[in-house]
Amino acid sequence: MILRTGFNALVLVIVLAAGVSVRAQVSEFTPVTDALLQNPDPADWLSWRRTLDGWGYSPLDRVDRDNVGNLRLAWSWGLEPGVSQTTPVVYDGIMFVANPGNVVQALDAASGDFIWEYRREMEEARRPAAQMRSLAIYEDLIILNTVDAHVVGLDARTGQVRWDTPVAPPDQEGYGFSSGPVIADGIIVAGLRGCERFREDTCYIVGVDGRSGQVLWRTSTIARPGERGGDTWGDLPLLMRAGSDAWIPGSYDPVTGLVYYGTAQAKPWSRDARGTDGDALYSNSTLALDPATGEMKWYFQHIPGDSHDMDETFERILVDYDGKQSVFSMGKLAILWELDRTSGAFTSAVDLGYQNILDVDSATGTVTYREGMVSGVGEDLYFCPSTGGFKSLRAMAYHPDTTALYIPLNLNCETAAFGPVEQRLGGGGTGGVRGRRNHFHPDSPDQLGEFQALDIRTGETLWKQRRRAPYNTAALTTAGGLVFVGDWDRYVFAYDAESGEQLWQSRLSTMSNGYPITYAVDGTQYVAFGAGGPLGGSSWTSVLPGDLLGEMRNPRAGNVLFVFALP
């Protein structure tokens, strides 16, 4: 069998092994060191948000304000069917992309030509639900987190398995990953999910040796009975303490030597269903961990005792400015939090003003729930945002020239009643909502999507764009003075980072999703977007727009990677 490739010195190799397809091989591969991860070549996209500080920014400027309108499709690649919100890794002209179903492919990043594929053995019926948002690269390995809580080191040249490590606590089932890790001085740091069911254990962030695959540590993201913070769950036994998943990758600062992760809400979603009104540490928090040991150096809880499914687990963006060393984050409530990343001390909180659930003291960061906004099981409640959130897994990006964050938002509200759970081993879960009715936000009565630039110094909105359809991708900023983003209605856009003027748009085969990237090969800059139908999107973007945007429609399937370049 002959495979057509687009990378120089690719050697045909036939491999007959479980989970390994016939492949070509990448030659002359230079290992990716910690130093390279901490200061990547401008042409490469080596981490989930390109750099370990989580900016989502590229110093490439070949595509700029003046010529971005000339972007054209350079190549495209069909991805496996299933839930897809992927972020490719690009190194030295090779793209590595995670597909649904624990499938990894290597492609020539200039042409889209196939090089190799790794396909993990699993039940075929389960593949479409096996989501993976990102990969990592370290030394000569591609690091894949799997849906069944393994961390796998793949040879970057061939896709062959170098090691395969189960990382969940022994004798515990149901854990998994939906996102890739962050690499911190040779340690693979990753957050487990699947923590909503009641078991005699908790959720964890894990550390794995980047060379050997050996598990080094596990740090619980739930305070256990009798330990520090354990009383914040009231008298609930360990069995009934669930949630606090860390399902989005963290960030790493080699100066402080700390990894920063966000955690999700406690489960079930409502206090009444949980059986406690305590703060439930370390849910909805920023955690600062020593990557060598897993020791928690500090934590800050953004939303104590959450009762509305208001995740704070999303990206942590590390910025130095005006003598500050800050970590920024924003959860579903669209409150921008700034903390000192050395001590965890509260710096500021900027509420964009769309949520109706709680108030935040701007001097201390203390949260107070508004009257009538904590409901009992089965009681209808109108709340903004919906459980989908204003800001969710669609990551914001930072631009160092404007000192602004670029934030995809979806302005929506919901009327629903939170449900009960079974209080038994194997029971639990989110509780979910009953009788859901989705609404446009009263400040935006016919437009769901908002994309805005927010000044990190002043907390002021510099500009905003609104659209009827939700924004559905992360943001991407570039030194060309641009910010890229995509929406549910199949469009992708480039805006002027300073003014917000729309400079370019294109339309994809189905809804844009995931995390757009930009990279360069042989002096040509490329911009890549993922797309996927309702079966390939998140549950929120599959369901909510259908309620409110009946005139719009997406194909039912079709995951694709679209790559654009100048003619």
C-alpha cells in the first residue's frame, strides 16, 4: 500500500499491530524540550492555547488587517464522527489532531496529506461519544488522554504506543478525560472528569512523568472529611461528595513553578439535592499546584456552594502587567476574576452585568446570593445565564498589544427546576433540570451571540459585536492585529483587535467549534478552524439554538478541519 505524503523524507512503514494503521513515518524529528514549550517558535502551536500561559495568541503577522480579507481555503480534512471540539498541535510542519473516538492523526500541515494514524482499541459503538479537545507534545511523544482515564505516549514519528498508563484511582471505574494535559517541567498534569456519581472516592488532578508515563501523584479536588476544608461539605460522608472536575486544561508558570487549574461545580447541581448548603471546597475554584508533588499551594473559591451549574473550570490566563503577576479566569456567570498568581490573593472581579444570581464585593471578592435565587428541588426558577452559561468552554484569548481579553459570550436565560438524585452508592449525578424553557437575555432580545474586548486594566468593554447565532468557538489573537472566532451559523470571522471592525468572514460546512489556531510552514501563515454538526457539538449548542433560532439549521453530522491561507 502506498500513502501520499507532503513532508520531506517520509518513509513508508507497514505496521501490523492492534490499534495501529498502515502508516508513513516522520523522519528527522527534533524532540520538544521544556524550554521549547515555554518559548515556542512563532511558526508552531505546541500547547492547547499555544503557550503555557493560556493566551491563545500567536506572534505571526503575515496575515494582518490589510490582507486578511484575501484568506482562502488552502485544504481541509474530514474528522471522525462524534463529539468534536478539537485543537490541533503543530510542530515543524506537522499537524497532530485529536479525533473523536480516541483517534490521533498526523498530517502535513501545509498540504493536509495524511502521514499516520493511531486508533485506540475500544467498542466501536462508544467511539462517537469519546471526545478529546486537545493533545500535548513532549520530547518525541504525542500525549493522548483517553476517555477511559489512560494517558498514552505515542511516538511522534510513527504513532506507535511507547507507553499506556491508567491514571484513575485503583479499583475505581467511570473516570475519564475529555481534554488533554499541560506539560510542566517534564510532568504531564491532567484533570479527570466523570466525578458526578457517588463513590467512595473523589475527583483528581494527576501528575505523570513525561518520559516514562509513571503516575507520580494524585491531588483530590474535593476536600475529604477530616481534612482541610472538609467541613465545608457539612456532615456529608465521602460517598456523597461529588463533582469538582477539572475537565479543561490548566496553565503553567515556570517562574512561580505552579500549575493553575480551574474546577467545576459540586454535584449534584443544586444545594437541595446535595443535602448541604456549605461552600463545598474545592469546587468552582482556582487551584495552584506544585507540578513535582501535586501539593496544593493555594486555592481561591470563586462561587461557594454553587446551586445553579455555574462552572468555573475554564482556561486560566497568566499575564504580567503594571508590576502584577496575575491569573485571569471567567466562568459561566461572565465575571472576570483576577488573582495574584503567587499568593492566590483576590485582586479584582468585573461583572459584565448580565447574570441575576449573585453579587460580588469588588473589594474582597465575597459572593452573596440574591434573594430568592437559591431554589429547592422541583421548584421553577428563572435564572441568567442558563446552565449553558454566558461564557463556557469557548476560551477567551489575550492580546498583549491591546492588553485586552477577547471573550465569546452567549446571552441566554432559562426557566427550569433542578432535579433530585438517588442518595446511594452509584447514584448521584448532576440532578439535571426539568421543564426547561430557554430565553433570550432581556438585554439582547433577539441576539444570542456577543463577542467583546475587555480591557484588563480598567475592566471596561472596548468594543462588542452581536449576532443572532451564538459564538461557538474559542477566540484566537495574532500579532497581525486580528482576532478570529466562529459561530453556530457556520460562519468564521476575523475582527480588528483594536476597533472590532469585521474584516473577513467565510462559511463552513456546519457549525464552527473547538479552538482555532494559526501556524506557519515555509513562510506561509495558516489559520485552522474545526467544524462539526449537532452530533459533533456540545449538548448546549446542539439544543438551545434549536429552541430560539428555529429559522437556522445545521447538518446533523460532519466533523471537518478547515485550513485557510493567503493566495
